Amino acid sequence: MLKMKVAAFVFLLFSCNSLSFAEDENELWSAVNDIFKACDILKIGYVGEISYVTLYNGALVGASNCLNNKNLNCRVNGIGKSNSLIAARAQFYSKFSYCFKIAQDSGVNIDDITFAAFDGAAKAINSGHTGFVAPQFLGFTNITGHYLNIGANLAKVNGCIFFHVVLPGGPAEKSGLHKFDILKEINGNPISTNIREVANLLLGEPETDVCVKVSRLGVVIEKPFVIKRSAENLPYCLSRIIKYKDKNFGYIFLRTFMADLGHDSGGVNELIAFLSNNKTNGIILDLRGNSGGYLSILQEVLPIFFNKRVLMMHIRYSNELKSFYALPEARGVGLCANVPLVVLVDGRSFSASEVFAGLIQESGRGKIVGLRTGGSVELSSFIGFSGRGKAVGMWITSGKITLPSGRVLEGSGVSPDFYAPLKELDVLLGQDSQLEAALYVLEREVRNKK
């Protein structure tokens, strides 16, 4: 999801005219008021049409599922159509109070059902770009393809979950882990085949440890690796020269288009420095596992590979259509405009990385190698707010994106010009066949250019 920052924190207080109450009157009203707040944020921020009744019913589903998952019998029907917001809120209060009583009688933390209601309301929108962010996940992400606070990310081939990237200097590398190490156990327990569940187990508070057991080159390493989680910023850009046949190719791994790219040693400045200081016959830009980021960073990176003004995309908001161009004054404009380019992508390439690949493909500027991208491109905005006295947030779909040609990438992604899968045998052998394919295509492009 392509992201824009909307607000650091939004504090709103809502009242029901026919349901007079003070926010601090009791815990039930406090929880209900926070749910109304969350639903208002979703209603106002979402680019499409969504009713309060739909959001309130989603919140009831979330709260009841939370209790049912704790083996408590909570059956609650949704609210019906209402002629007014006040009437809808009155119905919601009546039904949520039933969930509240079950939770209170069973010793369930009211935060749990309230946050589950937030999550249920967000899920009612049925958009992969809209979701609730609980307090423990503010500051880092648990979405597959993003980087964990162990300095590595995961990938999955068939039933095999492995470390696809281990960042230099990060906690995972310091513990001794390698790229293509296959996860077997976490904290002494066998892993599931659900990559999201595995990612969540690896996440945790900074300075805490997580122990993993892996297999490497087909052999299980019995001694576990102890990883100390970190909150430190890790490099966004890794680069090196790869000698292939008689050519010098620049290889650049860009793991994200996040906001602080360009303001640390691993950002745009380092990318430009590498391209300026190294004479290359061609460039491979590796966007595998790049989960996207901010529009403003995409506007900075794209001009490096063009010598003309580039129309990037159109974004339709709820009440207007806007066109966005790459920044003509960006650093390094045209630096590699005439250098043969291959972009390496996979199914974990999302958002801004998909827009980048789509523009390179449509303009004929380079070739796309790998697998179809994730097809998750809609604009998403983050709104932080206070829930149950804690900092929480919502990602909300706030815009629909199309490429200049009118092509829609949401749901379809970018199909590669050259299909190159990563097979389970490649992982077992520790070999990157996708990178080999990209080198082959780039060498051919260099030869054809002559």
C-alpha cells in the first residue's frame, strides 16, 4: 500500500444526544465511546462508501469473536438499518453491553474486546489496505514481506519458510544466520506453515531475545541461534558490483521506499553515491520483498533512471483526481538514464515498488524479471488516535491509483517480462536463481544495445 502520513495522533470525543454520558462515567461507556471514535475515523478517511451500520456490525463481530476465541459463548446479532446515527449508536450500545458483561464476568481485559472491535470495524471495509494497528505493533510491522525488528525478512516457497534477506550488521546476521536458512523452530516450538504467524513470533520488544533453529544446505543445525531484537535503524539500500562474464553490473537492493530513505547512510544519498562512483555496464534494481512506502520517496528515486519529466500516476480521492510527477529537481536526475536496467520483483513486491516496476515496463526503460508483484497498490493513510488510553492507529484506504496509461495494478500486479521463479531446491542449495536470471537478461540487453 502506498502510504501518506495524515496525523500523528487524533483525539476525538463523540457524544450521543439521546444517550447522555460523560466519557469517564464508567468503563462500558468509555469503551463504547472509543469504538464510536474508531468508526468515525474509518468513515471519514475511507475513499469509498461505507455505512456506520456496517462499521458497527463489524465491531460487534470483532468483539464477539474475541470472546468466542477464549471459549466464551458470545452470540450477538448485528444491528439493523437505522434512520439516524443516534439510533444506530443506541442499538450498538445495547448489543455491545452484552459482550462487555460476558468479558467482565469472565475476567477478560476490556482492552481486548475493545481493540477487537476496532479490528472488526476495519475488516468490515474489506480492503487489504485498511487495518487496525494495536499498541504493541506501533513502530514496527508484522505484515509479511516487511522487515522484522531482527534485521531480516521472510519468504515462503511451497511449505518452506526461510530468511530471504539478512541485513548486514542486523541482529539476525550478528547471531550467525544466513540468507536461505530455513526456519524449523522458534523458542523451542516447531513453526507453523502460516508465514504471518511465524513473523509475529519473531517480533517482540527491543532488547529481548528470540531463539530459532534452522536448517542450512539441507542440514539441521542443532544449536539454536539467539537473536537480540533491536529498534535500531537498519540500511535501506545495499549495493555492490557483480562481475558477470566480461561486464561490471551494479546490483542495488532497495528494501523499502520509506520516509527516512535519504536521511541515513543507507538511503538515496548512498544510492546516488554508488551510482556516481562506479562505472557500470548495467544495473539490477532488486525490489523483491520491497513492501513499498511513501509517494515522496518514489518521486525522488524514479528520476535517477530518466532524463525527462515523468508522469508517475493518477490518484482518485473521494472528491478529486490528482496527477503526480517525479520531482524534476530531485537529486541525481538522469544519473543513470542511459544505463541498461533490469528490475527484479516477486510476489512480496508491493505498492511503490509495483508502481516503479510498472512505469519502467510501460516506458520501455528496462526489463522486469522475477514473479508477478503482489497487486497491492491503493493509497493508504495512517491515522493515530487514543484508544483505551493507549496509542493505537488505523491504516485506511484513502485513494485509488492508476498508471499514466490507465492501467490498474491493484489486484493484478505487474507481470514480469521474464518469468523467473525461486524453487524449493534453490533454497535448499542456497542459490539465488532469480538473480542469475536477472544477470542473464541484463547481459543480453547490454549486447543488444550495441
